[in-house]
Amino acid sequence: AQSVSQHNHHVILSEAASLELGCNYSYGGTVNLFWYVQYPGQHLQLLLKYFSGDPLVKGIKGFEAEFIKSKFSFNLRKPSVQWSDTAEYFCAVNARPLSGSARQLTFGSGTQLTVLP
Amino acid sequence: GAGVSQSPSNKVTEKGKDVELRCDPISGHTALYWYRQSLGQGLEFLIYFQGNSAPDKSGLPSDRFSAERTGGSVSTLTIQRTQQEDSAVYLCASSSTAHNSPLHFGNGTRLTVT
């Protein structure tokens, strides 16, 4: 079964600091990878996704993530955070399906990012 | 509507009562998911519907939980004989295909069991 680990539960940064949130997954096959964000009082929304091709993917609001297959990782980065980036960030993975099988999207436990003004 | 709609937004119920939570996905989306988000926890997968296929119920925590999706659209999650540990935000999401499209989430139903 696939699983996702986010090791940082709560990260506190000052504005303009650089951000890297860790995400590791366990699954031996081909995966689709996602980062979702939940701003205070809002619903979850997609930040970025990786399916294939260039392992460095860029998302909204200056975020990017790098897929490193050998490390089973998909870390989220942003060179300079803003106060408005305060939110909870979730990494998610689903495995490329085998024929006829349904696959669920598995989420990590989330990382709460607090950016101090 | 433009997004996934869930109702009610908040539900307070007494322990032992049954509750029904409703999800109206984005029109045309064939995949529908239910997740549970508890305080300090991540998103816990509950159940997944894809078109006319048999649903993946592997995440349902007990037989008190059930869900159906009528006509490939609206879904109802039912919790029977609610317990205090059922208190959580129940999130519904839909996507246009099961495997490589992002999920669109609703605002969730906050369930409080007293």
C-alpha cells in the first residue's frame, strides 16, 4: 500500500525566509504526486502536481517541487515566503493504476506553515 | 455550481444518533472521494467512487459508516450511532478522471458529536 510522510508538523518562518517542506512516499511503481494547500478558513486547493517529464515542477504563487525518484521524495520549496503563505500544506500521492483497478489519493499528515510578518 | 458543494456546513448531534452528510460534485466529474480531517491529523481516506465501478470502501473505519452515490452524481455519507470520536471535518472531493486529474474539494462538513 502507498503511504506518504511529512516529517515537519509545524514550521515557523519570518517573511523572506526560504522554505522547504519534506515529503516522502512509499510505493515501488510509478506515481502521480501533488501538493495541496489549505489557507485558513478555505478549502483545500491544488498547489502543483507532477505526472511525468521534468522533475522540477512549478506551481502557483512561486512554489515549486522537485521529484527525486531515487529518494522517493517530492519536497516543496519557495525561495522567499510571504505572510500570506501561512497555511497547511499537504503532500499526496496516487499510484498509476493497474488495468481495472481503482486507486485512491493518499495524503500526508500535513505541515502547518506560519509566516511571521 | 462552480465547485463541490457540501451540506450541512456544520452539524452537531448527540451521541448515538445517525447523521447524513451530502456532497454535490462538480458536474461531469466521474470520481468522488470522501475524506475525514480530524484536529491535528491529516486527511484520512474513507471511500472512493469512480463511475459505475464498485466503490473502494477500504477506508471506512467501521460498519457504522456507509456511503452511496446515486446516478453517478450526488453522494451521501451516513454515520449510524455516532460516537464522539466521529467528530471531525468530513471532506468531499471530485475529479474528472480517477488517476491523473487534481481533486476539487468542497468546504467540508464539521461534525460535532456531543
